[in-house]
Amino acid sequence: MAKARKPAKLPVQQLLILSICRFAEPVAYSSVFPYLPEMIESFGVPKSDVSKWAGICSAAYSLSQATTGILWGRASDKFGRKPAIICAMLCIMSTSLLFGFSRSLASAIIARSLAGASNGNMATMKTTVAEMVPQKELQPRAFSLMPLVWTIGSIFGPAFGGALANPAEKYPKVFGQSHFLHKFPFALPNVVASVFSLVGLPVGALFLEETLERKKHRRDYGRALGQLFLRPFRKKGNKRWAFEEQRKSLLKHSPVSPGSTIDDGDEPEETAKAVPVAPPTYRKLFSYQSNMNLLTYALLALHSIAYDQLLPIFMHYPRQTDRSSSSCVHLPFKFTGGFGINSGRIGLLFMLYGIVGMFIQFLIFPPLARRRGVLNCLKMVVPMFPLVYVITPFTALLPTPAAQQSGLFAIMLIKCWAVIFAFPCTNILLTNSATSHQILGTLNGIALSISALGRAAGPAIGGWTFTIGVNFGYGILPWWTLAAFAALAALPVWWLVEKEGFDSAAGIDDEDDDEAVGNEHPFAPEDDMEGRPSASIINDEPSALLNQDGCIR
């Protein structure tokens, strides 16, 4: 008789390790925003053209990422998730330093282009999370973790990016005598951002598990070294260590094949030769639901990222103080101007924005998504975006700087709520729309490339329309343009279907199998009889390591 399955649990250890690896990316990416207008001005660009070149700089990053996103996805499907993640982290560190030491507009744009082309972790890590957590009931919490890490990184990034940019002028008593910081005024925030990559690299190399089915049973020398480092800290009676020893003993004496043995201390690298996997067909990749999810994701990235990158330009742009007497102002639609605040203040506002977002991400989104469903949550938030974008430029009409910044921050919080729900919901729907785990890495690579096109087009359109709006006196132009894109992006959502995902077959218990439990042993194998990641992890009983035929799973 089949035994009842215990509730599955999140692989907390591996998700934590993945989060540490992820943290460097949002820090490096978002630390640029507060000082980018100031940096472009330092290259001799006129104030009226700063928004245009800021948009081009951001678009260069995303366009380059669009050209390589599919390649990163294919590489992670071929070589494994872990090598792709480690390689991308090295690239994040080096390109961040290259950008910080740029001394011309051309070199800054080239550095951002290289940063975009060499960073494929967004797609690879989403795929890794999907393979770690195939259970639908756990997906809202698991898929909210990477955006939560992004939110936390987005708190630190703008905070120290704005505070440490051009330190020789901001803190002359401390850094005023530094010839290096006078020569490279924007190097310090990028050096600090690179330190986070230096922390994540050894953690990932030594402790992150491979999740790609065809690679995860091979010996990982990085993890073997990590276990060697941890051995002095293990207690003699540690249950997990005892389980590993028991598992090795079973593998040594199990009938893998006639006449074959496994040496003591060795992991079963492969019980049989790996069968070559044919590349996915276009029909498998581009199903109707996958296409609708990709369209939704691209349009969401277009207007959301454009808004985030327009905000620092808007806040840094000088205030329009003569509206009552100017013949160029005809309220309520014809006016220009921003807040005229510096990068430090901009960084503080983004930091507070990120702190609020962190609480929404961790405390509100997972339970609400479980209760209402991810598709219903997505339908709830998509109408918020056009409303936020339409209202934003009118904060410049408020009478005092405090009122302006308070009003804009309140609007940013509404947008924060919407975006924190929209991106994880879209990611979950896209993952569950895949027809097979074999195509998941490639599908997420395609999603990265398509969303990168949106993230390239959005800031370029935003910067271009901001410049036109300033020249013609219509400061509302870029914001209302984004509102139109946001309204368009809401349409495909109503054709989406919330699918069951890969765990639908995992609830069928085999009569002869022992019960499966949650992830009590993060280092135990997680594959089921069909080679897909299982909904649960093997328990302590020796029989759980064997299938019906007495062979190792």
C-alpha cells in the first residue's frame, strides 16, 4: 500500500548559496543609476543631452545582453548551470571595474556593452531555481527569493553608488588629496561592487550544487574541496554526515551492473553512458503559452526598466522656477523641470524604495500568490503601471522640494508593489509553460534575450522622448509614452493560462517505493525514475536509494 507523502520542503541551503552568488549582480547594476547623469556630464556632454546619452548607455547594456542571452541559455544546457553562473560572475566583476575606470563617453558605453554581453545569470539562475523547486505549491516563495535578493542588492547599490561617486569633491577632507580619485572619480563604487563578486565566487565554486540532470551526478571537485574545508566543523554525530557515509556504503555494494564495483569514497559519476540529447525543436520552445509569456515579459521589462532609469534623470534635472511668468508654460500639460537634487539624495530615495520592496517581496507576495494564484496576482497589478506613469511628472509641480520628493516616493511605492508582483508571477508562468525540463535553460535564455530587447528599447525611448519633451516644453511626454506601452503590455495577460508545471506527476506514489520527504539532505540525489527532478528528496532509509529493480536511482 502506498504511504502518504510528507510535505515537500524548500532546499534552503542551496537557495541561500545561490542568493549569495546572485547578490553581486544587482549591486553592480543598480549602483550606476544615481551617478550616471553626473558621470555623463563629466565627459563634457551638455545638460540637455544627458538624458539621451544615459538612455543610450543603458540600451547598450541590454542590447548586448539580448545578443548573448540565448547563447548563455544553451551553454548552461550543455555545460551545466554551475559553470555558467561562475563564468558570468567573473565577467560581472571585470566589466564593473572597466566601467568605473572609464574616462570618456565612448569607453563607458563599451564597458556597459561588455557587461551586458557577458552577464547571463538572470536566465541561468531562474532555471536553477526551477530545477531545485519543481513543486507548484513552493514556487511562489522560491521564485520570490531571487527578486528579493535583487531588491536587497538594489538597496545597497544606489546607496553606496550615490554616496561614493566623485568622493574627492563630496568628502574633500578625507579624499581631497587623492590624485587617483580625482583622475577616476567614479571608480570607488565599482571597486566596492566588485568585492561582492569576490565573496560570491568562492561560495559558488565550493558549495553550489549542479542542477542540470545530465551533469549533476558527476564528480564536482569544487564541492569536494568545499566539503574538505567544512570537515573540521562537522560534529561526529552529525546526521547528514552519517547519511553520506551510509549512502557511499550502499553505492559500493549495490548491483549497478554485472561485475562492476564502485570504489570506497567515490561517488557514482554515471551508471551508464549519457545518452546524447537532441537540441530542442522550435515547436517545443515556442508553444502558444510560452509565446504569450515571452511577449508579456518583454513589454513588462520595457516600460518598468525605462521608468526606473528615467527617475534619476528626472530628479537630477534642474527645477523650473518661473512657471507663473513663462510663456512656455501652459498648465496642466505643457511644463518641464525636475527636482534638481544630487546623486546622494537620489541614492537615499532608491535605498528607501528598496527597503520597502524587500518587505513586500518577502512578507506579502508569497502568501498572497499562494492564496490567489500567480495569474490572478499578475492581472491585479498590471493596471497599476499606466496610472503610476501618468501621475509621475506632475510631482514637479508641487510647491516645495520636500513635497516633491514625498509625492514621488509615494508613487514609487505603488510601482514597487506592482513590479514586485509582476516579475515573479511572469517568471513562474513562463517556467510552467515549458513543455520539458530539457528546454528550460534555452527557454529562459530566449526570455533573457527578448526581455533585454525590451530593456534596451525602453531606456532609449525614454531618454529620446525626455529630450524631445524638454526641448518642446512637454515634460509629460516620456512618462505618458511609457504609460501607453504599459497599457499595451496589460493586454496579453488576459490570454495567459496558469499551467501545472513539472510536478503534476510527482504526486503519484509507487506501491513499492518508500515515502518521500522534504529536503532534509541537500547533498542527496533528487532525480526520479524518469530522470526529472523529483518533488522530494530521498529519506534516510537505505531502500530509498534503490528503485524497483534494486538498482541505484
